[in-house]
Amino acid sequence: MQATSKQIPKPIARQGNAQQPRTPKPRRFDPRAMLRNREMQAALGSGLLMLIAWAVSGWSEVLSVLIYVISYTIGGWIKAKEGVETLVKERDLDVNLLMIAAALGAASIGYWNEGAMLIFIFAMSGALESYTMERSKKDISSLMALKPATAVRIEQGAMSEVPIDLLAVGDLLLVRPGELIPADGKVYRGESAVNQASITGESLPVEKTTGSEVFAGTVNGEGPLYIEVTTAAEHTLFAKIIKMVEEAETEVPDSQRFIKRLEAIYARVVVIATVILIALPPFVLDWSWSDTFYKAMVFLVVASPCALVSSIMPAMLSAISKSARKGILFKGGVHLENMAKVTVVAFDKTGTLTEGIPQVTDFIAGEGYSRDELLAVSASIEKLSRHPLAEAIVRLAEEERVELHSTQESKSVTGWGIEGWINGRLWRIGKTNVLDERAVAVKEERHASWKAVRKQLESEGKTVSLILEGDHIAGMIALQDTVRPQAEAAVRKLQKLGIKVAMLTGDREATAAVMAGRTGVDLVFADLLPEDKVAHIKALREQYGHVIMVGDGVNDAPALATATVGMGMGMKGSGAALEIADVVLMNDNIEEIASTIELARRTQRIVKQNMIFAVTVILTLILSNFLQGIALPFGVVGHEGSTILVILNGLRLLR
């Protein structure tokens, strides 16, 4: 970027219509928020009316019944509506209709208070589930509230506020202190600390200076920033997050689908059994019609699968919500469910276990050449290339403030490297295979010496390039990707969980072996093309079971799709990897993978606890009803109480 290419006006004061960010705050239990829930208001209103009706029943039965009818209507309207919609649209019965039918049945034989109690507790448990699921989703969907609407664009020195949809790559924006950053871009001018919690989950602001990358939806700190847009609005990291949120809210795990199918079948069985219980006992067991109908209503209440239906999704959403707060986004509960089963985590190397940014580790000058001279020549030729190794050489020259030369006729040599003319001399930088071809002018003893140096450097996992002046060897450059600081700890944590760790890379075996030694992975597969990675993921699944693939590049996309769970790197990952990944590490912190697997396993344990508890309560209440008889209020409290307990058990995951 050239400082003269854009006219920057002086910073201006915040205008009245400047967009104010809504920074998400930590969520705690908020009784007032719960009371604002429409279903909760209806449930509490129903319960209050039930108490009033019971209080007046002693002196006015007609008034009591009238108040009970109102209580039934207020508390049961929402659930009755849901049940009718399921019946009409899907031609299925659900627990909502079963509960309403049981309450009306109790009222029909004079048990108005028991029916009202059933409506009240059923409505209360439904409101609690609705509230908790909404609360869980808000930890993810609150990101959507941070979507910027407008931006201050600078054109020819003048500022105008425009919708973010009109921004184009190359536009210059002004972001004042405390405002939302409206687009992905790079800092053109200015210094500030940016709160990136909405994107990466980082608790502390990150310092940004000229050239730093910034993301839409993050909050600028204390200083104004001039930002050059690098990504169109629909392709920003924030837009991808919103898409993932929408997918996460609509996709349900296989276990929940099974429960929904079971619910429809089970509800029919309960209805048929209830009809049989009403019709047969007076003739077979000589029960009275009132006792028979009462027991049938108790059965209808206690046999309904409310707690079973509520065993899964509150727990799943709580776990997804907790992960989102740590910068880990699931695209659906099914992936959390699958993650609990994994036995192998396979990492791509570059950009995942490593930083993905090569660094010059060795710069060796040949006889008759100085290091500074060779660095200046190498950087001068490589500065036109976008290859990562070339960028590493140029970066080193900039750090050491080496003065570059003017280069003529610079061009890449396909499959080998790059060459160019400097001050009438031809310089070439490329692969060291010319040492094996004896295509360079060098004495025999020096030739052996250079090959020994290359062997030593490659044994350390470094990529080696040769510098040639004409056909004479001038020097060698060794480069190496740096291992992520948390890579070894991440691998060790996974291994403590009993999970095998594999590394898949396209690098040579020597480089892969060095990286494996530094990180401690169990299995290493090197020299892989994208299709080879897919084959190895399939083989790992066949041998060990469920596999997570962690990657960041376009070449990782096929393997991410093949794995049981594909996990993409959010900060530096490619668009293709993010699209295909089932889970995204927004902060690229691979150390969180182990804790996420632990959370997934804990979620599955809680789901199993809930299901076993729910089935046990249902069977116990059914048997008690027929063996010794139980009062309808006890059946209501036992059944609906178990529903509330499984919801609260799932909420423990939010801690």
C-alpha cells in the first residue's frame, strides 16, 4: 500500500448516528429474562388462577369451575396449538395432545384441580425448556446482533456513511473508537486494541497497527483506525460464522431424530392403551367406571414421554453454547454427538500443527561471497514471487534492513525456482537437485561438502534452496515452518484421553519425522497428495473407528469431508476448509480440541443419564398406578418433575 494512494481526512468527532456496538456480556441466570418469556408468563398465570379457583371452591363451585376453565385455557393454549399443528401438518400425535387430553379427562370426572395442576406443571416445564434452549442459542446467535449495518467510507478525502453491502475490495474505511469494524481488511493507518471476542473467543483485546488484519464484527478500542477492505461483505469471516450459526440451529443429532420418531409411535401406543384401559376393566376386573377412568387418566399422564423427549436437545444446545463462548463453533448437534465417539485425531501439518509461515533458519555463504551480499541478491530476485519461501527470504531482508538491488528479466523456472539478472550477472535460486545432476561448476571436494551440508539441513526437517551465480554455487538457504507453541501440549492432552494422534502432510518424510518428534504424534504419513489424505482417513476409520480431521487448506477439504468430524481452522483457514468443516476453531487454538472432546463425552453421559432416568420414572409410575394405585397429583408431580430435572441436568453443561 502506498501512503499517497488514498486521501485521509483528519479524524472527526463521533456523529450522532454512528453505529454503537452491542458487546456480548457473560450470561448468567436472569430471573427477569425468564419472566419475560411468553410461555413462562402463561404458565405462572395458569398456576395463579389454579390457586384462586381452589381457594373459592368452598363457597362457589360455579365460580371455581369458571376460573379453572380460564386457567386451563391460559396454561394449555400454546401446547394445545403445537399439538394440533403436529397432528394436522405431520399427521402425528405428540406429548402435547396427550397432556391436554389427560387434563380434560381429569376435569370431565370432577378432578378440576388435578387437571389444572397438570396443565400448570406441564406448561412450566415447557416454558423452562423453551427458555433454556433460547438461552443456549443466544450464546451463539448473539454474534448475529453484532453484524454491522453501515460503514464510514472515505472517497477522495470525503467521508460518507454507506451500507456494508455496498463496500468493495480496496475501499478505505474509518472506524472510530468504540465502533464495530464493518468489514474484513487490513489496517491502512492507525493504532488501536481490538476486541475480537465475538470472532475468536479471546478474552483480551489484540493490538493492531499498520498492516494488521482485522475482522468484521469486532470492536475497535481506544484509537481511530483507517482500514482497507480486503474481502467482500458476503465472504467475510463474520458472514461465514452467521451461516454456521443458522446451520447449528436447524440441524439435530441422530439420537434426537430417533426420539422424535419414537415419540409419534409411542404416543399412538399410549392412546390405544388408554382406550383399552377405559373399556375393558369394568367388564374384566369389575372396576367402577369412575375408578377405571381415573386410573386411565393417571396412566395417560405418567406414560407420556415428556422427560424422554427433553433428554437430548437442552444438553446438546448447552454444550454447543459453551463451546461457542470459547471460540469453537459446531454446525449442528450431530457433530457434537459424533465427536464423543472419536478414537483418532488426524492433523494436517502446515498451518495446523505448525504456524504455516516458513522462517529462514540458515543462510550459508560460499567461498568468496558475503552473507549480506547474498541476502540482498536473493531478496531482490524473490520479492516479485508470492511463494511462501520467497516471502520468508524477503521478510528476513526487511528485518535486517538490507538494501535491495534493481532486478532485470526476473522469471520463474517451472519446477525448479526463480532467476534474474542483477548488474549484468545471472543469479538463480532453486532446488538443490542440481547438485545430484553435476550441472554446476564446483570442485569435487566442495561438491561433496555442499551435499553434506544439504544432508545435514534436510535431516533437521528443513527445506533447502541453492543460490547460484551463473553455474557457480554461491550459497545455501534453509527454511523451516515453526511449530505452534501449543502443538505439543495439544497432542499430549489428546493422548491422555486415550486418543491416537496422526499427522498427515505433503512434506517429505524427513521433515515430517522432525515435526513428529517435536509434537509427539503417534502416527506419521508423509509425501501425501489430497487424494492420499482421503485414503489414509478411510484406513484410519476402518482400523480405529471414528476420526477427527483437523486442517486449514483447500487441499485438506476432501479429507475434512471424509472424516467423521471435520475441524477447520477459523483464523487462517481457507474458505473451502471452513465450508466443509463440521466444527470451526475460530481462534485456531488446537489445544482446545481435547477439552471439546471431553465436553462432547460429558454431554453424551448426561444424555444417557437423562434417558435412563426418564424411562425409569415412567416405568415406576406406570407399575405403581396398576399395582397399588397413585393419586393423579402425585403422577403429575412425578412425571413433570422428572422432565424439569432432565432439563436442569442438561443445563449443568453451561457452567
